[in-house]
Amino acid sequence: MTIDKINNGTELTIKLSGRLDTSTAPELENTLKESLDSITALTFDFSDLEYVSSAGLRVLLSAQKTMNTQGSMRLTNVSDLIMEIFEVTGFCDILTIE
């Protein structure tokens, strides 16, 4: 998985490419821990994301909890396959998906 960050003051966009799974979720978790101080708007760009596992969902849920206290979080460019994962797990009711 590749993680690209675009920081614009208090806004952070994270573009993920590849698979967010058990082996790559810790990398995203560490990136978020290092990057979320003073961020009020977090956007995930999933245009090149192929898959999300339960480990990836856990990281997204943790990021959502953090952003609930300091701003907002949204997911953009979500593929049909990943949207189906969010719908089956109920994450579509928790996350803001555009």
C-alpha cells in the first residue's frame, strides 16, 4: 500500500493506493498518529484503494473517533467493492462517504 499525504494547514488529505489489510494497517495507523495534531478536516481519497480488511476498518474507526473530537472526516472516491464492505459491516452509517 502507498500512502500519500497532502497537508494544507488544518486540512489533511490521505490518498491510499493498494490494499488496506492486516499487513498495511499498522503503517496507516502510525501515519495518522504522527499527522493528526491540529488537523480539523481529514479526507481519505480511496480512488486507488483496492481492498479493506477488518484491520483496515479498525484504523478507519479509530481515525473517525479522533476526528469526532477535533473536526471532521470524510472518504471520497470509494469504489463499489469497498462500498459493499462498508455496507455489510455497517460502516456506511458511521463514516461520511462522498
